[in-house]
Amino acid sequence: MKKTRTEPITEEMTVLDIISAYPETETTFKSYDEQVGECICCQMLFEPARQVAKKYNLDMTELLVKLNAAAEI
């Protein structure tokens, strides 16, 4: 089910769910690729955002703020 623009992106959503609902967030994930040393969308597509943050030692709050801003929520 596609998310509406009023539903915020959460740490429980998978990378695929986020990008499917909000295609403009793909650039946010890609902006981290150089920092983490690999393609997040390639390696973590089926993982929730919290796992992405944990694996790559990213600030979860900052990631969610950036994703929600990209999705204009």
C-alpha cells in the first residue's frame, strides 16, 4: 500500500518501502553511499531504516529528518 504524503517515514520502514512510496528519497540514500563505502539501496533494500543506521553507524534521527524532508512531509 502506497503511503500518503501525510504519513511520516519511520525507522521501521524498509528502504524499498520508503523509495517506493517516496521516490525522491533515493537521492538521500545515495548521498550516504560514499560515506559508508557501498550502495545502501543495493545492499540494504529489504532492511528497515533502523538497520541501515545501525550497520553504517548513522544518526537515526538525522536520517529520518533528511528522508522526511526529501519526501516533503
